[in-house]
Amino acid sequence: MPVITYNPLEGALTVEQKEAIIQGIKKVVGDVAGEKIKKGVWVIINESPEGYFAKRVASKSALPI
């Protein structure tokens, strides 16, 4: 079962926007990995207070960002 975490700023999204994000993420996973995988997707929205995270400025990954 895939678990996908989305981390917006606290209070930035309405309940309706959160639901739309969840459905959109599940749709993308279904389009790419198939309906069987889509049924098991969990999407966690973890709201963070502003100032508790930073942008990544460098990557050592071989994958494009």
C-alpha cells in the first residue's frame, strides 16, 4: 500500500481543497500504477506551522528533481 505525505502550511487549505488534493493524488497514482494500486493508496496531509521547514537547495540524487 503506497503512503503519500503532503505537507502544506497550517491553515493554507480548506477542507474542500484537501479532499481535492487527496483525490488528485490518488488519480495520478492510478493513472501511472493502475487501478489495483490506486485502491490501496493512503494520502496523509500533515500541516506544518510556518517556519518549521525549509526548501532543499541541493541534491545528491541521480534522479532529476
